[in-house]
Amino acid sequence: MSKARRIARPMVLACVAAVTLAACGQGEAVYPDRRPGDDQATYSNQPRETVFGPGGLKDLFGETKKRAAEGGVGVGVNGYLWRASLDTVGFMPLASADPFGGVIITDWYSPPETANERFKLNVFILDRTLRADGVKVTVFRQVRDAAGNWLDRPVEAKTVTEVENAILTRARQLRTVSVQK
């Protein structure tokens, strides 16, 4: 193959690719519309609804009346439960907090009065509405043995219930305050 052919072939392919790409942007988009009972699709130049339209991604971070009524403005879960959960476990160091998934994970915390015992909490907000079953808490407890190793120990069921009730009570307080404003 001659040197001229080796140079010409990529140039021709590049020109064909450029013309093909340029043709893709020509004209207006025409979308087929099929209505119930129609045998054939009709074509329309009307704009189509997209995720960027009303109520789509444009409103993802905006405030809507429904979100405001549920207390879930700006987060993916109920805002009152989210804020109440953060307030309730605020004395513990946070390892992770995901407002869109509704997950709060604390790091280990040792109460000053019991240095050989530590706790860790996982809080899951399960609903966008303020309901009693909208929050689930998991409590982990460890105790230090004589050798200095941390050993897992069971947690009383009432401890979990007390933490969940504290979160729900705080959420109701926050809601009451916001409704009065």
C-alpha cells in the first residue's frame, strides 16, 4: 500500500464520520404518539415530558407542598424523624449519616460512669411520614474483659424501645413547634 493511500484512507473515514455526526443534529425531533385504539402511530412535534419537566429532577431539591406537609423537605425521609434522630443520638460520635437513605450510624461511645462498657447505634428511618413504625433502632453493646478485649454482649429489648420512643417524642415536639409557626 502506498504512502498516499495510507494517509488518504483515515482522512476519508474521518470526513464520513464528521458528515454522519453533523446529519444527526439536523431537523426537529418527531416523536411517535400511540393512543389507545389507534392502529398506527401518529407523529407529533410537541415536546415530550421528561424527568427534567415539572415535578421531575428540577424539583428534586425544591420544596413542594406535599414534602412540606410531611416534614421531608430536602431529605429523602421524614424531616421530623431525621432531625429528632440526630438530636437524640447527638451525644454520640457519628460515623455516618445519610439523609436520603435515612441511615444514621454512630461510632462507639463509652459513658463516663462505665468506662469498661461501650455502645453503638444504627438508626433507620423507614418512612416519609411521621409514624410510630417509621424508625428502627439497633443497639450494640460491648464490655471490656480483664485482658482489655471488647466482647459483644446482649442488649435489653427495652433499651431499643426507649431509644425509639425518645426519637418519636422529639419528632412530635418538632412537628408541634413547626405547625404553631
